[in-house]
Amino acid sequence: AMVIKTELCHFTEYRIYPGRGQRFIAKDGKVSFFITSKVDSLFHQRIKAVKLRWTQAWRRMNKKGKVDESAKKRTRKAAKFQKAIVGMSLDDIKKKKAMKPELRVQAKEAAAKEAKARQTKTKAAPKAKSGAAAPK
């Protein structure tokens, strides 16, 4: 179990074992280590590693490999639940939902008639009061 020191290719990100590869030192002092002369040539032609299908950079950009990690990121769907609203308890809401549509329509019409009757009653009352107060 001897540990062999390997380096990574600057372009392809492949492992480079001792005795392989070519080191390039740029004018600014930046050290690049290439696995093959092909890679060295591509680097000097300024060809981007992302555009070559066989490089690790391309695989990373196009989400190849590492399938098991993507399976972990499942989004949860929000569970639907109902709350009571002002003027109506949760039980009342559930009863209304359970009611047949025809019955609901009838109840709505009855409530509308009742509201209209109440409105006409309130309109008639102020007229009578104002009429009685006018002849002073």
C-alpha cells in the first residue's frame, strides 16, 4: 500500500502519474502540467476544455456522471390544508363543501332574498323618520 503522488492535468483534469506528462511554465510564472502533447497543443491553440467532449470540464458543464447526487435533491410538494376564516369555522367550511351544489345554490338565493328584504326594510325606515321630522 505505497502512496504514489499524482498530479492533475491542467487541461483535462486527468491524473498524471510520475514519469508522465509535460510541465509548462508561462511568462507570468504560472505552472501548467499536461498529460499529453495533444493536450499541450490544444492549450497553446487556446481551445477551451469545456468545448471538448472528452474533458472533465465538458462533463461537468453538461452534468454527466455523479447521478446519485442528483437523486438526493428532490423537492417536496407542499401539503394542502385548510384554515378557518373570519366569520366561519373550519367545521362550517367543511359542511359547505360536502353540501350538494343544488342545495348550495338554493341556500345562496335564500340568503340573497333575505339580505334584499333587510335592505328594503332599512331604506323604508329612515324615510318614515325623515318624513315625520320634516313638518315641524
